[in-house]
Amino acid sequence: MRMDFTRTPGCLAVLMVCAVSAARAQESRTPTATTLMSLGEVVVTASDDPLAVSSLYTSVNVVPAERIEQQSINNNWQLFDQVPGVMLTTFGQGTTSGKLSLRGFNGEGEINAVKLLIDGIPSNSNDGNMPYIDLAPRLDIDTIEVVKGTNDPRYGLHNIAGNANLVTKSGGNYQLGRVSYGSFSTRDLQAAMGKDDGRLSQNYAIGYLDTQGYRNHSDAENAAFSGKWFLHSEDRRYQFGLIARHAEANAREAGYLTREQASTDPLQSPAHNASDEDKRQMTQVALQAKSAARPDLSAMAQIYLNTLQDKRYVRFSAGASQQERIVDETHLGASASASWQAGETALGTMTLTGGVDAEHQDNRSERYNTLMQVRTAQTRKQQFDFNTMGGFLQAMLKPSDRLTVTPALRVDTITGEYTNRLTGARYDMNDYGLIRQPKLSAMYRVSDSVSAYGNLGRTFQVGVGTASYKVNQGNDLAPSINEGWETGLRFWPAAWLDGRIALWQQTASNEARRKLNDPANDAENIGKTRRHGVDIELNARPSSHVNVWVAGALQRSEILKADASASATEGKEIDHVPQVIYNFGADYRQTERLRFSAWANGQSSYYLERSNSKGRFGDYLLVNTSASYQISATVSAELQVRNLLDRYHEYVWFDGSQSLHSPGAGRAIYVSVLIRM
């Protein structure tokens, strides 16, 4: 389908920006600012690297290390409760504890629309889920980068609504340790160390958590290790290194409750969940190289290997059978990119960037009906290869100091085959052809304190599981094309105040979703969909002692044209998508040693299914507080209270006959000691 740029509001914003620039002869020597916002900090400078997130003219958020290392949490996805516009789905079931999602896509696992990366290494499982997110010990995470929208050309598969990158520490000389103890007999140990002699940098980190959980039968134990070894040239223009990570998790599952059970005793675990549990192992290994052979030329490349083994016993309700679910995935990939600063051209200062990437997946999925972990029947035995190849080309043009225009084109292709080992049948993948994704971005610096930006782009979705292959049809299926735009203002009227407001929209041509409890691992069509909204963010630092931030996202997701098999869903909202997401907080430094923080996040309720006839659930407001005291130059102590008001909150889904509920944790108190040397 051809994208008509002239009829897209986001593109109109871009064209208006270009028109304004052409009409103005005045040049400015002030560097073009970035659209990036860092939580609680003012960030107004852009990077010369065209692949850096600060060079992407869309909604970009960064969470700095100081807001990561202080969190008393069990899983890394919980760190995203601080990121504006990010929705968290809190399953609360063992290792299937929760997930993040963006831009009106839910976190149910049906459509996984966020590309996850760790140090730029692709880190999604085959279905787009994010088990690898806990590979990085928290004290090893330096920043979290979240890119929203459709205009980032760097990634293809799963980059439907945006991407999230956990950037870990590199180089430096430091020693960090954090020990925590708190509610639900939670014990958490984090440690990290860096050693850098100028030629060899070494970074190590470990994390260990043991907890009894806030519900009965929900104890869990997690452990993770990360190591990075990089060799640098004397002038730091070249570097080559190895990254190795491994994590293991064992957890029992409390199970889902009926509505009555959740209201009478939310901490209980039903008897039919007594043998539900999960064991997971993950490994990631990567070789990375970077080169800046000339001031105008830079390049980077990597090869990586991800492995995932997961064995889960789960029973969703008393009337359903327990299932044993086995996942065994091996992903081998490589990518490379290069940037050339071409200098002055007839179109202005130009930087050209291109990249290629490929990944081969060898995936195995098995399921059994079981009784107290004893197999009674096998319902799935699948092996499927899934191969992706893609590349992009981008030009960054600066006709003036005020204007930057960035056109780009990404192309992806997907191949593979699937074997049903229960029947011996083999199926080829749908011939999706060349999936072309044009993108265009622009930013115009209206004044020294205001920048206007606009972008539009195309991303894609293909079938998940067996839906990627020609199992039930002879003809090839087309990919679902997402066309999106965003337009906004980034402003910093004073040194102590900055913010961003953005309007956005995404429309999908023929959206499909995975059937979560389907033995065949198939998908079903939703139809044509539209998601749109407005995001508002503000950071304020009214004094040297106080820092305040507030953010809200108003969003709407709807089915414009339903699939013929679900006509009753036409015009309805997509399930599990709240219309409002918000967070806010404040830091107060009373003295150089004593600091107080309070922050909150919340959302409105959502429909449980696409006919919107089973009620709305899931709204919440959670308030957290902390107080930290610097005991000495190297030691600090912290008291943190999560869900201060002890508000009841829950995740809810509909199994076809009833709503099933997973209550969240009540008030929890943690004491931590941080050592920094």
C-alpha cells in the first residue's frame, strides 16, 4: 500500500516546518536541540551521532542511573513505571510477572510492539516477549532509552510502536554494592565493578533476589551475571569487546482468582495452583566492534547469540487442565552500520548512515496437559526456523542551523519453515516479499527555547508462532502495515523548566493477534485499527533543592473495520488499553546528606475483550516514597515504601466465561544500604 505523505497530519507538520525554514533567511549559531527528555533533568543538547537516540526526532525518554539503582523492585520491567506514556501489564505469575508496552498496544502478549535491546543487542523472544530484560543486573544499567513511534529506521522486527534499550556501564573505575531487605522476606543483593586502564576496560555485575512473594505460593529466586571486556586503541578510536550475560529464575505461581475470591482474600492461592511453577535460563553472548578511522567516518558491528530455555507448569482456572509449556530458542544474529559526514552539499550539511542486520532463529515449542506435573497428553510439538534480514539508509540534512530533515528507508525480508512434529507436516513461511518502510523526520528550532518537530513512518507486523507459515491457506499472507505520525513541541523556556507536548497516531492495515492459549500456536485477525493520542511532559527544578516532574498520556485505540468473523467488535476499543496513563513525582534534597523522594504512576480502566461487553477493570494509582541518608563518603542508607497508601490494584483478563484476577502487592517497606567506591 502506498503511503500518501500529503494526507498525513504528521507530514503536514514536516512540510510546514520546511516552509517556515525556507521563508526565513536568518541563521543561528546555536546548535539544533534534541527532542529527548531525561527524567527529572533538563537536556537540551543534541549528539553528532546520527544513530544516537538524541538525534531521533520523535518522543524519546531517558532514565538515568540514579533513578535506576535506587529502586527496590523484583524485575527490570518495573523500572519503566517512571517513563511517561509507558503502560505496564502486571501479570504477577512467577517469572511471567509483567511487561511494558507503548502507544496504545496492550501488554497481553498477543501483539508485542516494542523492540527490546540490551546494549544494542536484540533481546526479544520469537513471539516478541521480553524474558531477556532481566539479564542485566540493576546496578549495571547506566541508562534506559525509550523511543516511541514509527520513524526509527534502525530496527525492523517487533519495532512496531517503538523500542527500549538498556544501556549498561562501560569502562570507568568503580565499585558498587547494594543490599536490601524488606516486605515478603525479600532479600536483594546487587554488585557492580568497573576497571579501566585506558587499553582494557572490564565491567562486572551480579544480582540475586530471593522473596516469598506478596501472595501465597509465590516465592521466587532470581540470579544474574554480566561481564564486559573491551580493548581500546590508545587514541580510543577503535574498540573491540566481548559481552557475556547469564540469568536463571525459579518461581512458583499463585494463580488467578475469580472475582469473588479476589474480593474476599486477594492473597490466597487456589488449591488447583499448588504445583504451578516456572524455571527459566537465559544466556546472551556478543562480540562488538567500533571504529572511528577518520573524523568524518565511523562504523560499528556485532554478532550475538541469545538462548532461552523455559519450563512452565500453569493452570489458569479450576475448570482447566494444568499445562506444561516448554520453550527452547536459539537466536544467532549480526548487524553492522556506518556513518559518513559528507559535509556541505547543495541540500545543506549532510550525514549519510546505513546499516544491515540478520538473525536466524531455531525455536522449539512443546505443550502437554498435566496433572500435578505428570503428563497426560501432548498438545503441541513444534519446531520452526524464523530468519530475518534487513537494512536501512538514512540522510541527515541541515539546510540551516535551525532546520534538520531526516529521510530514511528501511527494507526487511523474512523466511523460514515450520514442522509440526506431532504429524510430521512441514510448512513454508508466507512470502511477505520486501517489506518497505519509508520514514521522514524534521525539526525546526523556532527560537532558543522552542523547537517544533514532526515525523511519519511505516513499521510492520507479521504472524507470530505458526501464523507466520502457510498452515491453513495456500496463498501467501501480507504483513500488517502500521503507518504512523507524530508532531510536537519541545520547549525549555528557562534553565529550570523544560517540557514536551506531542500528538501521534498509528493505523494498522490488517492487524492480527496471537491466540494465547491455542495448542496450535495460531493467530486471529482483528482488522483495521487506529491508535492515537497526546503526550504531555514537564520537568521543573524551581530551586537547587527541589526537582519535580509530571507526565500524562491520553490515548485511544479502536477497531475501524473488524474482521468478518468478529463483526461485533467494529468500532469498539481494543482490550486492555487504558485511555489515560500518568506519572509524577518530586525530589527534595534537604541537606547534602538527606534526600526525600515521592513518585506515583497510574492509569484508567480498560475493557477485558474486544466486544467491550464484559466491564472495565485495571485502574490504579500507586504512590511510592523514599528517604536516603549519606552516612559517609562511600555509604548511604535508604528507606523505601512502595504503594504507600496500600491501594488495591489488579490485573484482570477474560477467559471466555469469567474474569480472572491477579491482585497486586499491597504496601511494602524496604531498607537498603548502598556502597559506592
